[in-house]
Amino acid sequence: MSRLIRVRVHPRASRDRVEPAADGGFDIWTTAAPDRGAANEAVRRLLAKTLRVSAGSITLKRGATSRIKLFEVA
């Protein structure tokens, strides 16, 4: 069973950090720059670490160029 998770991304932060949001999603700060998908990949790995699943089981479904993203966790 898969589920969708809403994430608000804060790129170029001073450190990596993940906090739960009021809507059940996450606010994620990453040191990666939003250049050629680097921030998306960093967010995917941080989300996987937080949820204790493999990074390969998380897919970006919507928002590749937006700060609000929708990830699917398989």
C-alpha cells in the first residue's frame, strides 16, 4: 500500500532538518541548492531516513520545480 506525503522544501538552508507539519506532511530544510534536481534528491533521502524506508521506495509525483512537493511512499 502506498501513501502520498506533502512536503514543503526550504533549499540552501544552513543545515538539514525535518519537521512534521500541521497537515500531516513535512517541512524539510536542506543544504542542497535547487540545481538540476540536487535539492529534490536530498529531500527524497532525508524523507526516507525520517520514515525509515529505503530511498528507492520514495518517488516524486508532483512539484519538481516547486517548493511544495508530493512524494509517494511505496
